[in-house]
Amino acid sequence: MAYDSRVYRILIASPSDVEEEREIAVRVIQEWNDLYSFSRKVTLLPLRWETHTAPEYGTRPQEVINRTIVDQCDLLVGVFWTRLGSPTGEADSGTLEEIARVGDAGKPVMLYFSKAGIDPDLLDLSQVEKLKDFKTKTYPKGLIENYKSVIEFRDKFSKQLELRVRDLQKNEGSTKTPLSFEFLSLDTNELLGKKAKMVVEKQVVKDLTAVPTDKKKEIKLLLDKKVKQQSIVPINLAIDNSGSSGIRNLYIELNLESSSKDATLTDSTTKGFLGSAWTNLFISYEHKSKSKLAKLDSDILTKTDKGWQISFDWDAIQPQRTRAIKTNLYYSSPKTSTLSAVAKIFADSFPEPLIVEIEMKVEIKEKVVDLAEFIPDWEERLLANEENPET
């Protein structure tokens, strides 16, 4: 099955006395690809001068290597034992020239030094002294790793390679992710962006002179319920995958907060919320503030100290698709306010969670109307309550 993948090129640089480590490094990289390449949509390509350069007449050999693979790599792995390497005309060795070139370009460099034993008769003392001098200069500039056997080298490189790959992905920048978290219009099925505005026209009645004094309290309760009904705003959210490949195993944690301390947020799972009875139409989640639900992964809205939280997971979101969040949210505020949300999105292919901030401004515009215009049958309702007080 074909899939799109981000390719990171890893240059393996070393003198000739660590040939076994060079082969191990290639195998470790290939094993990483076998385990993670498909799920992470990342492929690691090992680069070596033996396999990725061709002879060229009239050009300094190291310059050919530099142009072909050194300048093209994303990460360098350098391995040393007893030798530093042969001079290139511009540096004490080709390996050192490669390390300096990659480091000067601001790219990551991983250096490993072997402490394995060796027959003294095989040592080139001039090479040992140059290597010692290089290590002395290198220690203050960055973190290096030592190993005593090829097995230890394999273990250390395997673990540290994963850390470096995560760094490479992180440095790509979250803005390059194909995922977008936005408001959604259910009327048009169009994304509204990360910042949206909704205007709510709320009718209010201020003149109650026509109501008998002993009935004004009852009418005010009726008016309050209907005003709350008018103020309810549906908040619909969606995640859009504009990329050319699917993203698997997503976990989304959504935290919402209102600029109004009197605002209320509910979800479609609230019992009676969508019922016709006004007394059940507006139910707060305040009673769940100390519930264990707030500590569980759940697609039920829960109250937090600052606002509300909802979390859920998806198996995948396909490429070029927009997927709406299942739970519909309903927001209400007695005055103009802003509902802000911070979404933290985890996925197998993300080195770290994607964090997206969105906000919806709900502008409340009041329109003063007559009682008869707002509740045409208010007198009949009062009469019905007198005849049947339990309704």
C-alpha cells in the first residue's frame, strides 16, 4: 500500500576503523523504518559515501562528497575509535570536515566515541593524538556519547535516534500539519475558521404595566425562561485534514472558557435539554464539578475550575476530509461574550501534540418588544395556571 512520507537523510560519518559500527547504524535506521515509517509517515534514509557518491574527475574528492550528501543531510552521526581519518586539504580528516560543515549549517550532530580495547601494536599514535585533541575541543561544545562494545553502541544509538527524529519533526513546525481545528456551520457544512462571530437578537419586555401586580412575579419567571431559550447558541466544531494521507489514532482534549462568568455550556447529551418544557431547556453542568467524570476520557462535557472540558478519540481521519465532532455544544450568556477553546490533538504521526486556539464571539443585541408581541397568549397562560396550578 503506497503512502506519503517525510524523508530525513542521515549521514553516517566515520574513519575506516569503525566499519562494523557503520553497518550497525544502517541496520538500526532500517529497523526504525520497519517499525515506525508507516504510522509516523516518516522515512529515514542512511547516507554513506560508498553508496551515494560517484567518481568525478577534476574535483577534490571531499568536495564531491560534500555536495552530494553532506549538504543534503538532515542529521549527521559521527563514530570514532582510534583514528581521526585522512587530511582533505582543508581539514584534518574528511569526517571532521563533514561534521564542521553540518554543524555550521545548524543541523544536529550525534557523536559516538568507542572505548573498546585494541592491540597497542595496531595503534597509529599520531592519529590517537589528533583524535584526543578533537575530543578535547568537542566536549565543551555539545553532548557526546561513549560506548565500550558494538552491542552498547547499537542500544544507545537505537534509543537516541528516536529522540532525534522527534526533534526533527518538531522543528518542522506545527504550522505544517495538515490538520485544522475550526468552527463548522451545520447549515452549509462549511468551515468558519478559527475565529467566528455570531449575533443573537434577544427580545426583552420591560413594560409590564398591563400585568396585574399579583401576577408580575409569575410573568417575570415566564419571561426569564423564554429569554434564556433565545440566548442558546449552537457551537459546532470540526477537524479538517487537508493532507494527502490519513492520520491514525487521534486523541483530542478540548478545554473551553467563557469571558462571562454567568455563561453556561451544555451538550446534546443533557437530559431534557432539547425538550419542549422551558423548565428543562436550560440545565447547567455545575453539579458535575466534583464528579469523577472530569478525570476520565469521555465525550461527555464536564465542568472544570475555569470552564468546561471534553475529550474523545478517533481511529482515523481520512485525507481531504472534514470530520465534525460528534457532541453538539450549546452556549448561552446573558450578555455579549467570547467563548474560547484550546484543542490539544495527539496522533501517532505527531512528535508532540498539536495545540490549536479558537474563539467564538457571541454578540447579544437586545430588542425591546411589547409583552403581547413576545408572548401573545400571556393572559390565557395566567388563566390556565389559576385553573391548574400544577401546570
